[in-house]
Amino acid sequence: MPTSTNVFPVTRLRMVNAYLVVEDDGITVVDAAIPRSEKAILAAADRLGAPIVRIALTHAHGDHIGSLDALAARLPDAEVLIGARDARLLKKDKSLDPGEPDRKPSGSFPGAKTEPTRTLVPGDRVGSLVVHAAPGHTPGMIAFLDERDGTLLCGDAYSTLGGVATSAKPNPRFPLPAWATWDRPTALDTARRLRALDPARLAPGHGRIVDAPGAAMDAAIAKAS
């Protein structure tokens, strides 16, 4: 199956991805990568010849919101979107909801000055992207499925750096996503639910896009089970 013509990665330090999703009305940036990534993101949008109209965040870890404030300052008319649960973490509020696993969220939560213009819940649409719940790595991580071509932008539910892996168990070749995971049983459940979407390609926060990822996702789930 051919590589998507709608979703384009911007990779920083060879391991952290933001994505540009081309829509009829402009570009949705999915995740803002590490600090000082805004120039690379803006340059990639210029090459695609379309304006950035939205910034959508899978979760509030520092390597996914690092350039949010700088991008928002350069794009004052762009929407800023994040899942309703992780919006609290964007404000560095690590309190837990009733019924959540009693573990403090792991990893870096530097927060941001930028306020979301809208918060998202499963089933919402962001252009051609459908929002899916993907908790575990953080309490409120979300994933986006591009219904045009089946590309799943999965945040850190999976990584492909050093092989396809879930964040439910450390991959010895790239353990960082699992080390920063809040609740591994929840992350494993999310990996299974995202696999059930049968994506045509997997676009992770870390690593290359993988076409026809089903078998590799199955193997990653089996290793973490």
C-alpha cells in the first residue's frame, strides 16, 4: 500500500516526530515535538504550500508540546486542541480522577502558557481525523485516525524506533516511552484497542511510519502481555 499523501512527519533529533496533516482548509500539526522545533515545522508547512490552521496534541509530555508556545505565537489564528483529560497536565496539574490507577503521571510535564481553544473527547473530529482514547502512557492521551487513508497517529501508544513496541513494556532498543508511561496495564489495553482499528499505517511519536503494521502490532502486544 502506498505511503500516505496526507500525513508528513517532521523529525527532530532523529527520534521525535511532529506530523503535518494536509486538509482541504490547510494543515493540522499533530504534536509540537521538542523545544525549538517551530522553525522546522513552519518550513515543512511552507514546502507543502498550505497554512497551518490547527495544532492538535496527543498528550502533554514535554517532547510533544515543546514548541507549542513558540508555534502558537507565530500562528495566532490557529486552533489549539488537546484531549480534555490531558488539558490538566498541560497546566502541570497531576491530580488523579476518581477510579484512575493510583500512580502519579510519569515523565516530563513542563506545561505551556498557551491555552487550548478546544478540548477533545473520543469521537470528536479534527478535520479528517477521528479522536480515539489512548490512555496509559498518560491518563488522557488520545490518538487520531485519518479516515481517508487509515493512518493512525498514535502518540506514544506505540513506538517504532528500534522495532514496533508498545509503551506497556520497555523495548531494550528504545525504552524511553515505557519509562515515561503512567500505567502499563492501561497502556497495553490501549495498544489492543488501537490494533482493533486495523490501521493501514502507524505514525508514532518516535520512529518511522510503518505501512501495513498489523502483524508488527500483534507481535508488540504479545511481547508486552
